[in-house]
Amino acid sequence: MVTTTATTPTTSTATVSGSSILTSLGAGSGVDTASLIKSLVSAQFAAKNASLSAQDTALTAQISSVAKVQSAITSFASALTSLVTGGSLASQPTSSDASVLTATALPGAKLAGLSTQVTVNALATAQTAIAGFPSGAPTFDAGTLTLTFGTAADSAVSSLTTPSAPIQIAIAQGAKLTDVAAAINASGKGLTASVVTDVNGAAYLSMKGPTGTAQAFTLSGTGNLSQLNVGGGSGTAAASINSNAGNANLTVDGVSVERTSNTISDLVAGVKLTLTGVSPRTSTTTSSGTTSVAKPVSLGSTTPRDGIAQAVTDFVTTYNQVLAELKTETDPATGPLRSDYNATNLLRSLRGLTVTPLSSGGAAGDPVNLASIGVATNKDGTLSVDSTKLNTALLKTPAAVEALFANGTGATGGGLAAALNAITSAATNNKVIVNGQAQSTGLVGSTALYTAKLAKVNDAEAQVTTDTAAYQDRLTKQYAASDAMVAAYKASAKALQSQIDQWNKTGG
């Protein structure tokens, strides 16, 4: 009997890398093992991948939705605040004679009902002096100019009462008149100087101090700088004084007052006065003689009715746009934020805005909220404006309507912008203390929550990717070993069949 030994392949093939094994699988068994492994791996992780993908999509949508809502409400509040603080919705002061004085509102001023009489008896003036050099600008020796401010004893400023500390201005050797002017200006003490040359070549140093009685000045120079002396008993070679320093003199509602400047912000509450001239006087002649009386300027205020009406319309339009965005994102069926407390709470807060008290302290019957000036809430939550009711309120109670747009603070009583800002702040980035630490609530908190959840989902997705690769590698090696065994069995069977065929040929 002839013995034939079949060679059996070893299982070392299973140690080949997963990718190279996968390409050669099925060679022994004839089965498409590679496709089988892919199907098994896909089936193993299909449910997990689907779940994580759905979570990823949902959380990404929620983060995006929060950003949309937050941007919409903060932009709305910011635009309204800018409008209110800009002053265009507040009463503006009026002057009956702009040639005497003009009036502008100070920030935050409440000028409704303003009524004041102002008489300008004298404007604030500055001392001016000119030093002339008919032969042209001279050159000066090194020295010092001493500048002193105070109240002039007389029109020649021969001396100063309550003088300031002397200010020393150094002049370099060979300085020209323009250099002296530059040195005076550089001292930064309020005295300004400039050089003027006339058509004949004569040079002049023009000097001007600040306005106000106490801003008279003397200037004393050493050496040939004495040619620039001003006041203080200067000789004939000194500068001439062309005007004296003086205060503005006014009568405000019968009270005589003085100010050092022609720009005054502390006489009429909320109003900056700019004096431009002296009040004209009218003369009346009677049997007792002739009397001259200055005509006062009447200060009043005007309510920007058209501006407020337009602001109400614009507010309603923008509100409806923000509401539409918010309703889309919180839609009970399709909204990414349908279960987000902060977003749905913002929606509830906005819906109560028309009845929120926006002013306080008004007369009985005055409008105190948007609803009372014609802003109505429709069945779908949008707002609409009753123009007739709004215009009636503006005509009958303009100050009360203006108060609804005051530049105040607080959730109630501080004006519409303040109320909307309070809602926005609470809805976007409110702070609470938890275990001694400040934590964000509102939409910022929602973003943080969804971002943290998404990070966990991404970690889980990364782990699934790792697990998938490991599982595929394990199956690949297992099927490679099985395939090798099948191939070995086939080889043995073939060898045995060959032996049998040989026996049959030899007959035994």
C-alpha cells in the first residue's frame, strides 16, 4: 500500500494585516467572506450609529437655533436702546430767539413741559492783547515769560486780585515771534497766541485768554521779551489790551446769575444753553421818562410726535419678525427648541410686553403701557397698531406717551427699552449661584448644555469608530483562520481523491 502525505497549510495566515487578509478571503472556501464581514460589522453597529447620528443632528440644530433666537432678541433690544439713548424720541428744547441763545438737550433729559424765561444781559468775554512790530517780526534773546491769571483791577489790567500761581514759559535764544507763540500755546494753560503779518510787513502777536472775569492775565518778559508785556503796569512798548475778561450775565426767571462761559449746562435742568448775543431791548417813553427793557428769550419744548409714532410702528414690525423666528424654533411639532425652557419662557415674556407698566408717576388716565396707546396683541401673538388711538394719545398726553420711551432702567417703570432689555438679559444670560459658584442660565445656559451633550455624543461616535475597526479586525482574523482550514481540508480531500484514483487505475 502506497502512502501519500498531504501537506496541511498552517494558520499563520491569520496573522497578516486585516486589510491584506480581507482582500484574500474566500480563496479557500469559495465564500465571499469580505462582504460577509462588512455586513456583520454594519449590522453590529447600525443601531448605535443611527442613534448617535440622530443625536448629533438634533443637538447641532438646537445650538444653531439658540444662536438664531439669541441674535434676534439681542439685536432687537440693542436697536431699541440705541434709538432711545439717541434722544430722537425725547422732547427737545426750543428757543424763541436763536440770535440770543440756542438750546440743546442733555443726555437723559426730561424736558416735556419746559417753560423758562432767559435774558442775556452780557456775554462772557475773553481778554485779548496784541503786541505789534511795525518793522517786522523781531528775534528774541533767551529768557522767560511769566504768565499770571486773576481778576483785573481795572481795564488796563494794571494788577490782578487773587492771582494764580505764576506760570513760567521758557524762550530759547534767537526765538522768532512764531516760536514765542508756539511756546505760549504749548504751556497748555488756556492762553492762546498766533502771529499775524499785515500787508505792510508789520508783525503782530495776538493773545487771547479764556472767558470769565477771573481769567484776566498779565504777561511779563525778561530782556527784550518785555516787548510782549501785557498789563501789570507795562510801559508804552508793551502789548495793547483790546478787550477785557468778563462773565456772562443772565436773568433766569427773574433771578440774576453769572457764568464764566457762553456755554452753560447748569442753569436749566437738562438743557445746554449756548449764548450767541445780548437780548434786544425795547424802549418805552412815558411821562416819567424813557425806560429800556430787555426782551427775554422763551425756552420751551416740543414732543417729537411723528418720531414716536414711527418708532411704535417700527417696534411692532421688528417685534413680529422676532416673534416669527421664535415661534419657528419653538414649534411644538418641528421646532428644535420646542422643549427648551429658556426659549419658550422668552416667548411667554414677550407676549406680556404690551401690558407691562413702562412709566410711573403720571396723572390718572395717562397711558402707562403699549396697550394704552393702541398696540394690540392679535390672536396669533403678533402685534398691530391702532393708528387712531396712538395719534389721539400723542395729541392729548404727549408727555405721558414720551415717558413710555424714556431712557430708564428696570423691568417696569423705566421705559420700553429698559423693559425689553430686562427680558433679554433674563432670557439670554442670567446668573444663578449653585453651590457657591455662578452659573449661566437662559439661552447661554442652553448653549452650554447642548454643547456639552454634543461633545459627549462626539466622544461616543469616536469610540464607535474605534470599536468598529477592532470588531472588523477580529472578524477578519477569525474568518481568515477558518478559510485557511477549509483550504487545508480541500487540499487533503484532493490528495486523497488522487490516491483513490491511482488505486483504481492499478487495480488494487
